[in-house]
Amino acid sequence: MKKIRKNDRLIRDTKGETIVEVVVAFALLSIMLVMFTQSISYASRTDIRAGNIRKYNDQALTELQHRIATKTNTESPAPLQVFNGKAVSRLVYNIEVEGQTYTYYVYVADE
């Protein structure tokens, strides 16, 4: 009798997952996996684009430093302004790198 009761208890035991629960869980897992891969892809593209922007900015800044060192600018100095009691002139540098134009304003205090 004891063995029959044990088998009877196993047959009546309804604990576990149904196929519907498994399919829903798999669908949710698939959706989350797609969202994760899309976010990784977006982050990768953004990192590449930021690296290019950084490279162009570095090139423009290097060119600006060269122009300041050789005292060449693209436009004549703006009229003198007074800042904290000192005369300041503004130099404008337009630098083009890879089709992008960077405009730098350099303020130089006259002594």
C-alpha cells in the first residue's frame, strides 16, 4: 500500500511550470536579450563617433597652438577691450579639419 500511495501522490502533484509559462518566460528573455544587444551596438557606434570627434578636435587644437606660436591668425585683432583693468585684444582663429570649421577666440592681455 505504501508504494501505491507514493505513486498516487506523485501523480496528483501539480507543482512545476506549464508550457505557457515556459514560452512566456522565453519570450521575455528574448526581448531583454535583443534590448541588451541593441544597447551594446549603440554604445559601440557612439564610442567610435566620439573618438573621431576627439581626433579632429586634437588636430584643430594642435593647429591653433602652431598658429599662436608663429603669431599667425586668420583675422586681424578685434579692438581692444578692458577686462579687470587691463587692455585685452581678441584674436580669431578659424581652423578647418576634415570639413569641420573650428573657431577659436584667443584673448591676449596687452602689457
